[in-house]
Amino acid sequence: MREEIVELAPSVAAAELANESEAMHGRDEDVAIVPIPALLVVLVDKEKEKGSPLTRREVESLRKQVRCMALPRSLALALQSRRGYADVDLDKCWEDWCARRASLSVAQLRSRIGASGARCAGPR
């Protein structure tokens, strides 16, 4: 299986987000843990690859494997806004995934995620 490289944001856009965050909230703000790529992207890709719904064990395993970054909360919110969707809640990943899975087909999830340009092969 080949790995795909994801360009999360051009450096100029990343710098703009950082400047927005600092200008809005300063440097002493709360930190958010953000999966990179978004856990939702990983779950959608794995389910598509598997060809059937993910189990609780699979979702929780992928949650444990996903790489995360600590970002100022305002930067994390700005990233979410630009991406166009909220990621799966890391603390309630199974419940959140089930709720999203029930309301949207994989094709709909993929089209929403695809609009952001994000794509991943998922954690190994």
C-alpha cells in the first residue's frame, strides 16, 4: 500500500493562521490537541478501504495511533473553520463517529473532506 503525503497548508496560510491566533488571543491561551490529519479523514479512509463499517475496537485503535499536535485553541478553531468541518471528538471517538456515520454516507463524508484537499492513507 502506498503512502500519500498530505500538504496541510501552505506555509503562508499557516503563518496567517498563527498571526490571527496571536492577534486575537495572545500567546497565553489554552491548548487544543489536534489530530493531523483529522481523525475523521483517517476513519473515512479506513472504512472505505475495509469496505464495511468500522468496529468500536478499530475506531479506538485508530484513535490511539493518530498523530496529534498541540495548538493554541484559537488556531485549532481557525483550522477547523477553514477546513469546513469539525473533527471527531478524541475523548468520545466511538460515539461521535457513530453519530456522524449514521447521518452521512461514506461518499458524503468523503466529498466533505475532499473539499478541503486533505487526504491520508491513515496510521499504520
